[in-house]
Amino acid sequence: MINLLLFEWDLDKAKKKGNNMKIMPKYPDLLEEYNFSQGVEGKYATKYAAGTNLVVIDPDIAKFFPDHDSVNQALRLLTEIIKKQKKVA
């Protein structure tokens, strides 16, 4: 997810700067510097689908979490609070 966000940021930056970063004519959402010519489609799709839960975080919340580890740490702390409250109730 972070890679996707960085890609979107790069694309916005390219559009603002003009000719410094060229956009590929055939694929307007990709910059020329992104070279996927040696890529293998679906290479990690099975592993990814088996062990990943992707959640999109709103930008106002995402600014407090620099990476996935900080999100996981916050969620673990929240789950501990929830467990303690259930024991009390």
C-alpha cells in the first residue's frame, strides 16, 4: 500500500513539474522511469492473497503512521484495550 501511495505521489509530482518526469503515452498513469519489462505478472499473487489483508487508511489518519509496523503496533494496543474491557463487562 505504501508503494501505491508513493506511486500516486510521484505521478502528481510529474504532472506538476512538467517535462522533468515524462509520462508514458501508452500508459498515462505510469512514468517512463518505471520499467516493468522484466516483470512476471502474478508471480507473487498466490502468496500475497494467502497472507495479506489490505486496508486503505484515510489520509488524515495515515499521516500518523509512517509504516505498516506502526499501524500494527497501534492495532495490537487497541486489541489489548478491547480484551480488557470485555473481561470487565
